[in-house]
Amino acid sequence: MTRRLQKLRQAMKPLGLAAVLFEPGPAMLYLSGVRWGRSERSFVLIVPLAGEPVFVLPAFEEKRARELIHSAAVRLWQEDQNPFAAIAKVLADRGLTAGRIGLEASARFFVFDGLRQQAPQFDYVSVAPARLGLPLA
């Protein structure tokens, strides 16, 4: 695991976060080296407190994404599927059934809302990059 992920996980503990979700942007780039543009299709990085980070992305973007992703698992969702159900499944597959999930502060509302509808058992909180030990954009 990279030092950056270790630092993030250390910052997650006192905040009581079981996982943190990142959309494309400076924080995702800093943690993973993946530079990706935002669109109406959800492309996220999930970093659980324990276990391997996971990217969840549209299946049609898989080839290009795998050229950039070197240090995390990849889960795909098809155009006719709910991307937030795929994100919720990743959390469940990591053994997360309740607790606090952090969304990096720049995450868009529709991502939060879609995930909240698919996995209402979690307590979702917005977390500024500085509170996660990440540099400011």
C-alpha cells in the first residue's frame, strides 16, 4: 500500500469512517495517479479502512481506465444498471453493512443521493480533503 493510502487510513480512524468515496479530481489523482474527467456517469474510487481500494466505473470505459489503474480492483456497471447499486455492492463485498461512509467534499449531490437510496443503512458524511490528510486542490 502506498504511503498516501496509509496516511488516508490513519486520518479515517478518528473520524470513524469505514470507507471514503472519491470522484475524479485532485484527491483521486493524488491517491491513485488516475486523472479522469467527471461526467453524468459515475466513476468513483472507494477506499475502505481495510482491504483493497476499488474503482467503480462504466463498463464501456474499462479499457481506457485499466491503462491508468495500477493499484486497485475494478468493478464495472453496464449502461442499463444502476451505478449506485454497484457501489453499494462493493461496500457489502468488503463486509461493510453499517457505519460511516465519507464522501470527499467535492462529490456531487447526485452521487450521494444515489448511494443513499441504494444503501440507506450507512451514515454519509462529507469530508474535506484536509481532514483526510490530503493536500488542498
